[in-house]
Amino acid sequence: MSEQEKYIELVGLTRAGDDEAYGELYEKTVTDVYRTVRFLIKDATDAEDLVQEIYIQAYRSLERYDSNRDFRPWLMGVTMRQVQNYRRRRLMQFRFSQRVEKMDMGMEMDFAGDLINKLANQPLLEHVRRLPYKLQQVITLHYLSEHTQEEIAVILDIPIGTVKSRIHAALTKLRQKQRMRSEFGGKVEGLHET
């Protein structure tokens, strides 16, 4: 049995629910995948985390795998897409931190027009930083990098509806935090007046 035939057999068994077959597929390929990722990603911890993400994505994608294609190049395609996603995330984080630093130095930037006043205040910046990463992504891309919702869908490779719902969820969370801060601030000020 050739190496490719063995891969095809293991893919078939994995699709049928055999977790041991996927474990064997992992063992046969992880060295090459890790070596490639480690070459492209300098931080060893990030590389290890990314390898795990790659195998999770590969597992999810096995149903779409065409057994007429060689398995190893297919897996490397999954690997390269995940590396690119990682690098894009890191770049967005870097750009966001650069913009935050500029804003922290006194720049004022309109954040969400009529929905949220100004982001130049530190408490709101902190709330944005505390949002779940997926919500931070869409807020950063939409309001700070000024990408359209359609562009964000392409960048993140998610449906436009998901982009819209994440923006809505992020703005709702930010409004709630702002409202809580305002209510709490009012109560504190009232205590000092008596």
C-alpha cells in the first residue's frame, strides 16, 4: 500500500468516526506540519497552538477533502491558510495597538458615529480591549481601519451576517459598559454631594 493510499484509508476511517485513525493521521504528518509552522512563526508557544488549530481545521475540513488529490499537499494548504490567518490576526493586533497608542497620546478619533461618542477616552478603550477577540476583530476592522462589512467578511472569511451580528454584539456590550459606568459615576457623585 502506497503512502497516499494509506492516507486515503485513514481519512475514510476518520470520516466514519474512527478517532484512532485520525490520531494515526496526525502522527504521520505532525512533524512536517510543525516544522513548516515553526519556520514561519518565531514564537514556539504560538507555533504549537497554531499546529493544534491546524489539525482542528483539517478535521473539520475532511468531509470536503477530495481523495483524488494528494493528502499531504492538501494538509499543507490547510496549514498555510491557518498560518496566514495567524499572521493576519497578529498584524491586526499590532495595528490596533499602534492606533491605541496614538489615541492615548491625545489623538481623538470618531469611533462609531451616532452609536458611541468618542473613543479617545481611556475607559472606553479598555472596554474595547476586554471584548472577546472575535468582537475586537470586527470593531477594529470596521471603526479603526474603516473597512466595510463586506470587506470584513472577506478578510475574516465569514458570512456578512456574522460580521453584522458581531458588530451589533460588540456595540451592545460597549453601550452596556458605558451605561453601567455612567450610572455608577452618578451614584458616586451623589454620595459626595451629601
